[in-house]
Amino acid sequence: SLYCSRDATGFSRDVPGILLVANITRCMFWIGKRFEFALLVQSILMIFAQLGLLYICLLFKPKHEPISDRPFHLWQWKLYSHYIEFLAALIVCQTILVLVLGRQEWFVDALGFVSLGLESTLPIPQLISNFKQKSLYGFSMLTLLGWLGGDGFKTAYFFFQHSPLQFTVCAIFQLSIDVGES
């Protein structure tokens, strides 16, 4: 009989965590500085996709997980409801901040840089891993080409659509990390 192991050991829950926080913050940025509606819809869809991915990661987590040494076991909780509570608190806090400071241009710009800057750091762990190994062994060149192509297209789109500065700057940063990995 063919046995297929369902185990999410190789996938870090930090990835959906970063994308959830980044895209929730990007939605708050949209309230202060209206950018293309399609990018707002993309953020909303990404939130739902990452919530689903997080659920799957927890469903197939290893039976004997090491105990987290992070303060408050941040983003290493055992129950899906703890993640939802954290995200709800984040949304409430950000909503209050947007209501209080939403007319301040510096605050709105900072929201944009936080959300897009956070998302643009996603390739950094892979870059560090490749640097430590001094090779791309175990890393698919097809994945790297996909990242380069996608991030290149995204950067061009932001330029041609005259998206807010935060989109363009962070896309260039992310593309530079991709190039550094190759």
C-alpha cells in the first residue's frame, strides 16, 4: 500500500503570518491612500488564502512540536482560534490608529511602507539559507525564475500604473533580493 505522509513540518507558519499582517495593514493603507482597487481586492483574497493555508498547516502540524522559545509563543500557538484572536486584535488596534491618525500623511505613508516592506522581506530567509550553504542546492531554479518573473512583472506594473511610492520602492527591494539569490 502507498502511504502519503501529511506533515507540515517543512513549512513555516511565519510565512502566512507575515502575509496576513502585511495584507491587513495594506487594507488599512488603502483607507488613507486609495490605490488601485484591484490591489485592494488582491490583498483581501490573499488574507483568505493565508488563513486557509494557516489552517492546513495547523491541521497537519507534527505530533511532537518543540516548545517555542518566542515571547508569548508568538505565532507558534497550537490552536487556530489563537491566531484569529491575534489578527482580530491587530485589526482593532489598526482601525483605532487609522481613526485617530488617518488624516496625517506621515502615518498613512508609514502604514504603506510597513505593509509593503514587510511583504518584501519574504525572500530574505531563503537568501540567508543560500548564502550559508554557499549554493542553491535543494532550491528549485524554476522557483527562483518564477519569483524573478513575478516580482519583475509586479515592479513594472507599479511603475506603469503610477502606484503609490511605497509599492514601487518595496517591489524594487524585493526584486533586488531575488537577483541576489541568483
